[in-house]
Amino acid sequence: MSELYKRFALNNCPCLDFSEQAKEDMYLFESRGVKLTDMNNGYLNGKRIMDITVAAWKEDIPLGILSAKELQLDYPDWFLNKVGLLKKGG
């Protein structure tokens, strides 16, 4: 997921920290609940932006503003499955 977090964050703020330490800190935050102290962690910001974006997609798809097929052009099926926007198997 780290590459997707990075992708979402870079679209919004290229000034964030994407160092190996930032990646490890995010891993520890997600897997063990270790508190993040650096609010410039690019992976954390990317996850937050991704969560907001996915929530918007979930609202837009039923309204016909967006389709899962459109998202498949830019995002891998495994990701769309994981966030509940694509039925298993494509």
C-alpha cells in the first residue's frame, strides 16, 4: 500500500517525507499502533487523502458520476477490491 499512499500524497503535496524511516514509521503505525510524531510523513498524509478520495468515489459511483471501469484505468484491481469498489474477480 505504501506506493499507493505515495501516489495519493504526491498529487497533493510534493514536499512530504517519503524516506525509508517515514515508510517504517507508517508500517509500525498501521501494524502495531505506534504513534506517529512526524505530521509531514508522506505515507500518513497519502493514506488520509486516499481514504477521503475513496469515500468520495463510493458516493459518486451510485450517482453515476464515476464508474469502477474508469478507476480501473488508473488503479490496480487488487486495490479496488480491497477498498470495496470492485467485485472480486474484476
